Amino acid sequence: MTVQNKTLPKQSEGQGGCLPVLARLFWLVGGNVALFFCAIYIALRKATSAIYLIYILVTISLVCVRFIDIKYFMGETVNNERASLSHWRRYTLRLLFFVGFLFIAARILAKWNLL
């Protein structure tokens, strides 16, 4: 009786369990939704200092999770192309612009009592 050499198939690049999927969902959807709700609380004048802290921490975590997604999980762009660190820099600049604009808009709405 001969024994066959059975090996497990190698994981292809991009596979790695659910962590890469969760990271991608966070930077695509979850973090942005959290920022939006924080901005709503700020605009409605119901924000405590905890909301401001959450706003800052979510922004920082979005940048970090996107970096980890690209560097360690073979992250992709929204168009399913392989992402590089230049994509990460572009994402970070756009995110910071969006976060700043959203924060200023929420503060203006709160100050002038427009909601």
C-alpha cells in the first residue's frame, strides 16, 4: 500500500480569514457611519466631550485600519485593484478634509441653532 503525499492547498494572496473583511468593512462603512452620527450629535448640541473624543479616535482608527489593510492584508481599492501606500496617502488626505468639513459644518449648525 502506498502512501500519497497529501498537502493542504496554499492560501492564495488576499485570504486570511475574516479580519481583512472586517477591516475593509470598517474603513468603507462603519467608521464613516460613526463619524456621521457623532457630527449629528454635535449639530444637535447634545455632544459631550466623549463625543468629541470618539470623533477623534474614529478618525485616527480609520487611518490606521486602512494602513493595516493595505500593508498586511493585501488591501484593495474600491474598484478591486491592489492598493499601494500612495492610495493610503490619498485616502488619508481626503478623509481628513471630509472630517474637518463635517466637524466645521456641525459646529456651525450647532452655533446658529439650525437643527
